[in-house]
Amino acid sequence: MSKDSVLSIKNAITVIVGQDFSNYSTTEPLNLDSIHRITLVVELENIFDVTISDENFAPEVFETIESLAVFVDGLRCSDEV
């Protein structure tokens, strides 16, 4: 999980939810509702230039900032191959 990914994800969640996540622990539960998750998917696709398919839209991916960062970094690596 890269620091850049974590920072970008924290910034995106802050804008989407309207709450400051800059000091939020990467392992704290996010408790995002379905609208925030969908909005975050679109934002992550734009920020990281990846495509998140429906089969990758698993609830556990959105549990923490860490799980999101690991997921996005994995997508970015697979796109480079």
C-alpha cells in the first residue's frame, strides 16, 4: 500500500463525505453508505486511471482506507502488465 494511494484516498473520501479524513487511521472502519461507495468508485477510477468492475465491487474493499489502498494498488499493478 503506497503512501500516495492512502493520501489520495483520504482526500477523495473527505470531499465525498464532507468530513475530514486526513488524520483517520488506515485501519478504522469507514462505514460508508452505498451512495458514498458508488461516488468513491467513480472518483477512484478517475484519480488512479483504473476500471473497477462490478465483480470487484465487494463490500470488504470499502471497509478501511487500508483495504481500499491495497485494492487500488493491485488494480494499478495489473494494468501495468
